[in-house]
Amino acid sequence: MPDEVTMMNTIITFVDLDTPTESTITLKDPHAVKGSVNAISMLAPVGGALPGLRVGETIEWPLPNGRRR
């Protein structure tokens, strides 16, 4: 898999376009998230949308309140 494609254990830096806040997370297996700092499960709604994205791509995902981000 090319380096610019996200997958398990990828460290991802992204910008929330609603708040222009930059964050860094690591995409992890759900069992590895507990106790990890700045990790997100691949089974979380946004975590499931991240694998396969390339540098520069954007995504939109549903929030618990029914809105999309």
C-alpha cells in the first residue's frame, strides 16, 4: 500500500473544516484504542471512513445528532 494511503496504525493529521482545527490521531483496531492517546477505532463512524483515503482527500460522516460533518 502506498505511504499516502490511510490504513490500520496510520498516523493521520487532519483539519476539521467546520472549526479549522488541526488534529493528529492514529487509526487502530478497536481493542487497541483503550488506553491509547489520540487513537480512533476503525469501527467508529469516522474511523470506518478513513481507511483507503489518500493525502488531500476529504470525507463527511454522520454525527450522533443526525447532522453530518
